[in-house]
Amino acid sequence: MGLVIAASLIAFVTTEMDDLLVMFVLFSKVDGRPGTASVVLGKYLGLLLLVAAGKLASSLLAMLPFEQLLGLLGLLPIVIGIRFAVRELTGEEEAGNAVLLRSIALAAVFLESLLITLANGGDNIAVYASFFPSLSGNEFVLSCVVFAVMQAVWCAIAISVINAESIRSYIEESKGVVIPALFVALGLYILVKSGTVVWLLTLGAGCGIGGRGLALSA
């Protein structure tokens, strides 16, 4: 049991270390318990889906460039950052029922947290796919419990840092610049880290070479 817990801790920390940075960005955008809860729920559902993908990984999944495909979701935080910056610059506010708009905003935060977690999770699936087959049924359940506890620790660390008075005050004063910059930087980081940029460039080069070959043969 001790070895399984230790291995699970190592698997979580090695795949989720950079996720702390992701959580700093996500929590910087929300204010209040409902928004924080939406981010936390998105993180947990994202982790659950990554664990499921790692557990169910098959030869078909291994043949697919899943990390690069998930990396495409790195475009999402870039779009979020740009949209946030535009709204701050133009002072645009959505009209309508306040309660409904608040519910929609919380749902959007939840989806952002979920999708960004998946976008940054290509390496998680690769590690889980090699780690989980070595575990028995009970050991897998124990490993999942360790992951759940560690996710709570990660959330607590991120919330504590972001809600520190000096950091929160700076974010509130400069949110029109800081938050968009953080989201755009996060998106670029995910695209590069996942290998998506290189993969797309390789595909583009391959298509270009193939197109020239067809033109010459014609």
C-alpha cells in the first residue's frame, strides 16, 4: 500500500506540477465562492476524464497523436484572454437578467476550467497509460483517492496564493492587462508544450511536399 501511495504521488506531482500555473491563471479570473467552486469542479472533472483516458488507453489511442490533438485546446485560453481584453477596453457589458447572466458566467468558468485541464493533460494520459496497468483493482482505487486528495491540495495552494492580499489587489488594479496576458501566455505554453505547434508545422510541410509531388507527376 505504501508503495502504491508513493508511486501515485510521484505520478501526480510529475504530471501536475505545471498545472499549478494553470490554476493560478484560472483562479485569477474569478472572484467569490461560486466562481472558485466552478473552477474546482472543472478541475476535478478534467482530472477524472484524464484518468479514464489513461485507464482505457488502447493500441488505437497509442497510435493517435492525442497529446497534440488535446494541445489544440490551447487555443481556448488565447481566445478567452483576447475576449477579456476587448471587453475591458470597450467597457462592454451584457444586458439581461442578472441571475441568468451570473449562471451563464459560472457555467462558462466551469467549461473553461475543464477544457483547459484537458488541453494541458496530454502528458497525464501518457503517464497514466503506463502506470495503471501495473495496479490491481484495489490499488487503482487507492491511486485515484491519492489523486483526488492531491488535487484538493493543489487547489488550496493556488487559491491561497491568488487570494493573498497583495496579489489580489494587483490583479484587480491591472486585470485589463494581467488576466488577458496570463491566458494568452497559458495558451501559447500549452500549444508548445504539447508539441502541437511542431505537429501542425510538420503536417503543413508534409501537405506542401505532397502537393508539389502531385503537381510534378501531373
